[in-house]
Amino acid sequence: MRADPLTASSSTPARVRLGVVVALLLVAGALAAGVADAAQKKKPKSSGPSLSDEHVYRCKSASGHSFFGQNIPPECMGADVEVLDETGRVVRMIPGAKSLEQIAAQKAADDAKAAAAQRDRTLLATYLSVADIERLRDQRLELLEQQNVVTRQYITNLRAREARLMESVQRFRPYSPKPNAPALPEQIASEIVNTVKGLQVYEQELTKNTAERERVTREFAADISRFKELKGIK
């Protein structure tokens, strides 16, 4: 009777017996790994939604009627649209025009509220009393008034120059009634043009300066009123 390799007598070398055992263990491990891999491949895939899942779009009209479609239905244009997965669960929302307007309005309101709070903090950190605000206001207005004085003086000078030039041109054609009057010199014509342009520039500057004075007065009045409110001053 042939001896079993695993139970062979001591005549079989120990090194050979050990090699056979290791080989059998490796074969068994490989078979087990193959079975586990096959079982893993046979597992069903997750049924959760993925980016590749087909979606259905749904919206409701003002009367409450629902519209569905694989693409966004024409009736849904401008309305909020729900995106449904294959189970009918809402996975996301596409806001319509009205919702976007509400979101924008809310953001604008939040931004305005934050800006107002920042102005209050700056107001309280900048001034210690109403007198401080009035002092800075008076300094700003005084500076603008000084600029106005200089601008008005420039305008006065330019108007006097314009008057002299217009009187001078009366001796030249085409302003002079004399048939033999000389033509208007190019230099005088250039001076008239420059004078008129200068008047326009300084008059615009005077208008801007006046508007700036009104703005400064208005803003400082608002700051004083708000400061009193924050400080509880009547």
C-alpha cells in the first residue's frame, strides 16, 4: 500500500514534507481568493442616485397643475423646477425667475443691513460727541467754500477777458461794418475760443462744488442724527 505524502514515514525527508504542505496551503489560498472575488462581482450595484441616472423634471403652474418631462417642459420656463430621481425623490431644485428675484432681493437686503451695521460701528469709533461731527463738517464745508471762492474769481476774470476780446473783434471782419476792415487775426480768434472753453470748465467745476457741498451737508446731518440715536441723545 502506497504511503500518504502527509503521513509518510520518517524515511521521507522533513524538508520535502514541509514543501508539500506549503504548496497545498498556497493553492487553497488562491482558490479562496477566487471565490471571494467572484462573490464580490455578483453583488448587486447600489441603487442610489448617480450623475448618470435619468432624471425627470417637474413643476407646478399657478393653479397647482403639475408638468413632467425628461427635459424641462415649456410650461416650466420661469418657474421653480424639481429634479426627481428614478424613485420619485427630489434630488435638487432649479430656481425660477421669481425665486431668483427673491434671492437677489434678500441678498441686497442683507448687504444693506451689513453695510448699515458697519457704518454704525465706524461712526461710534470715529466720534466721541456730536461736537466732533459738527467740527469735521464745518472743516469740509469751509474747504469747499474756499474752492468756490477761487473758482468764482477765475470765472470773473475770464468773463472780463471775454468782454474785452468781444469789444476788440468789432474792428475786424465779419463783425465790423466797414467794408475795408481787416480780417480777424488768428491769435484773437484762438484767445476767444480758449476763453470760452475755460469759462465752461470753471462753471462746471462750480456746479460740481455746489453739489458736493449739498452732499456733505446732507450726509453729516444723517451722521449726527444716527449718532444721537445710537447714543440715546435727544
